[in-house]
Amino acid sequence: MPERLDSLLAGTGEPGLPELRAALRDLTGPDTVVAETAALKKCVFRVRLETPRGERRIIVKRLNPVDARRNALVVEQWLPVAGLEGAGPPLVLAAAERAGRWVWHVYDDLGPADLAQFTPAGERGRVAAELVGKLHLSFADHPLLPEIRMEAGDLGVPFFASSVRDFAGTLERLRRDGVGRDHRATCERLIARMDALLAELPDRAEALTVLGGPETLLHGDLWATNAFVLDTPDGLRARLIDWDHAGVGPAVYDLSSFLPRPVEADRAAVLAEYRRTLAAGGLVLPTDAELAHAFDTAERGRLANCGLWSAVAAVHGATGWGWRRLVDVDAWFEDLEPVIA
């Protein structure tokens, strides 16, 4: 049943709805009605509007101000500098909650076109890999990198080292405070894993800096669900959405999350297309054997960071979900497989 725009997301408990509704009213007109809404995940909703000019499908997403600014900088400044205006999410508007604690982003809905929908990925995987290659090539040693690093952070050696050190320290805090019998073995295993990574830190740092590919702008969360490949009149076209974790670092940080998601039959072709794109711009990626250690380092740093925030939550009293996630992280370390065989 259609409802007035003033009722959008009523009953969800979401903050900043008056500001979001007012912005949408300014965008689409006062006679717009909400025809359909669906929750996609926490803080993200698909909305179908009926406007005086016809139907409009949008995605609304609530972000903290830091992530909202990062996404806006990617779309409005950083990608356009490299001639990649259409490579990011189709951001329509932003609406800040009055108190400034949250910001709503509104995007045109790209539909069910993320790469995870296609198995095997085939040509779509190649098109997505080409875009990732163009992104990394365009920003390799770019003069904008210091600004991006200041605004969005560093996902290279500093990220790896701080994630491992902080995770180890937080686990030690949990152990000192007393760990229940059910979680003692998990805590001990994770501490041992972090101690081993700290002992390997010089070698791991070299893997990222020497064998990790060009230092560049990173998407930072490059799962197949964030890579969209759309059918257009001019052929397939890729876009990368959800830049909440963008930063600067070695290309392997993105590739280590992107490559495992295509089925094994696609993986070699996807990496080959990425290599071709870099080579066309004069950059040569290390061999697969050389990349393997850098991939492993990027994956272990990402897992350490994931575990860190779960451990912090457990220290501050969220022992239920915090420990459940720590058990998961321990299993993920145990099951970690090479990105490329």
C-alpha cells in the first residue's frame, strides 16, 4: 500500500528520518509517495518511489560522518580526478541528521547486478577486473595519495602492524581480566597467532611494500557484492560501491579480497585481465609465486583487524557477540587458504 513520503521508514527506529524525508521531498517533489521498502542489511534500505515524473528506485544508507565524507570524496573528488567518474556508486544526495551524528546517503538503485550474483562470473568478472586494474593504475604514486591517506587512512604496513599489535594487546587484557573456560583455548590460540605475526613483522612488511603491487587508492572492502557489472546499451560496465573502508596501500589488499570470490575456474582469468590492464599502463605485477606471501599478509592483517574490534567489544562487556566473532576469527585463521594456488 503506497504511503506518504513523511512516513518513509516509520517504525524502524532509524535516526535522522525527518532530514532524509525532507531531502527526498526536495529531490522528487511533495506529491511523491513510497510504493515499497525493503531492508537489505543493517542501515541500508531499498526504496521504490512513485513521483510525478514516474517511478524512481533508490538505495538509502545511514553512515557515520567519517564514512559519509569518505564516500563523498571518492565519488565527487578522487575518482573524477582520474577520469573515473562513473566507476563509483551513483550518489544522488546526502542528508545529515540535525545533531550531526549520522548522515544518510541516497543512491540510484543499480539492481541485482553485483558480481556475487553470477557464478561463474565469465565476461562480467573480466570487466570488473579491468575496472579494478584501471583504478589501481590511475592512482599508482598519484600526487593525490597524501591527501587520500590523511582523509581515509593507510591500509598497508601501518594497518597490518597496528591491527596485529592492538589485537594482541586487547587479547592480553581479556586474559588478565579472566577468561571463562569455554573461551580460554580460543584466546590462547589467537594470542599465539598474533605473537607469531609480530615476530614476522619485518618479513611481512617487506612482502607488502616490495611484492604487494603499486601503492594506490584502495577500495578497502572489495568483495564480489561490492562490484557491480551492468548491462548498458554500450555493453557491460562495472561500478564499485560501498567505499566505507577506502584508503591507501598496496594493490594486493584489494586483490586478496576480490580474487577468492570468483569460482576457481574464473580466478586465473580475472587476475590475467587485471595484469593486462596494469601492463598497458607500464606497471608489471609480481609473479603469482611472489604475490602469494603478500596476499597472505594482507589477509592475516584483515583478520587481525576484524578480531581486534570483536575483542574490544568483549572487553567493554559485549561478551556474547564479541566472543562468538572471536571464535569465528580463530576458525578463519585456521582455514585460511592461498588466494592463488
